[in-house]
Amino acid sequence: MRLKLLMLFLGILIINACSSVNNLKDYDLVGKTFYFDEVIGKNANQIIISDNYNYSNQQNKSSTEKALDIIGNIGTSIGKSLTESEVREKIERNSNPKDIVNSVSKGIEKTLIQYLNIKIEDNLQGEYDYIVTTTLDEVALRSGTYGTYINVEVLCTITSRKDGKIVWQQSESESVTLRGQSINSSDSKILKDISQIAALASLTDAEIKTAIENASLEVGRNIANDLREDLSNVKR
């Protein structure tokens, strides 16, 4: 069981890993004019119910056991379909992608104003030197054998309008656990699926809303801190 929990935490740490591009030393951003753009990716508000069951023992089962498994699989598939629909509605009720991406964008804007004294241009056709694009890549509820969690992923890119090259880019992902799972490794696939469906169906609006808010705030804070540190290093 400890090994399973360790694998879960390692998986979340991998999800939290970020990628970056830093060419700040090649561009003068101080006092320049910036246009801020916000994008909502196609993967916002998705639900991923993963299947971690090992099928290697299926070949040792009798024809009767296999038939029962087929019936069970049909039932759990229907259950998953209904549960996904219900949980997706809960996510849609308790998350606003526009608010999430706007919150992160405002954090980047505040950091640039504080450290570079930048100016803001609100008109797309106006005069500005750099474009800051904040993209909400994912707001996902992921569920598997070992637990259920919310994942928020955001990509922030600063682009030079003059040459179209990326000045700075940072991707951050944050996960907040909703429910842990305690399923015996010897349990059948049907029992595991039923337990997973029950856990998803019992998620409350408050749990989902709080998890999304916490993950979003942490992503925004991390990106702003990364930008602040990179700007500080350039000044040295």
C-alpha cells in the first residue's frame, strides 16, 4: 500500500513539473508597453477516469468468470458515463476558466509593473512592444485507482512584437487532492470500478470549487515568482 501511495505522489510531482524559456537578457523590457492576451485551451473542464487495472490475470479465468466480467464491465461503463456527466456539470458550476486565466494574467501584470515599470495597452491594434499571453491549458479532474484530484495547468508567454520571438515562457501545473482511494490490490476490476464511480459521484460542489481555487492560486503565484526571480537575475 505504501508503494502505491508513493507512486501516486511521484505522479503528482511529475505533473507539477514546469517547462520554461528565458531570453530576458536579450530584450529591454524596462518601461516598455505591453498588451495582455488571455486564452482558454480546449482541455479546460475535462474529466479523466483512468483505468490502472492489470488485465494479465484475465486469461486464467473460467468462461463463466469472463462472462460475469463482461456484464460487470458493461454496468460499470454505464456508471462511469453517468458519473462523468454529473461531475462535469459540477466542475462547470464551480469553475470559471475566464476567472482563472484572468487571475494569473493579473499576477503577471502586477509583477511586471513592480519590477519593470511597464505600461499597459488595452487596444490590440494599439502601439505596444511586447505581448503577454496567458493560456489556461487544463482544468481537469483526474481519477484512478489511487485517488481523485484536480489539476490546473497554465502557460504564460511574453513575445516580442518586433521580431515575434519568445522572450520568456513558463508552464506551471498544480494538483490538489480531493479524495484518496483505499482499494485492495486483490479486488476485482468490477469492485475497483464501482469504488471509483462511487468516489466520483460523492464529490461535493464545495470540494471541487475549493480545489480549483487553491490550484489556480498556486499556479498564478508560482508563475509570478518565477518571473520575478528571472527578472532579478537579469539585473545582476
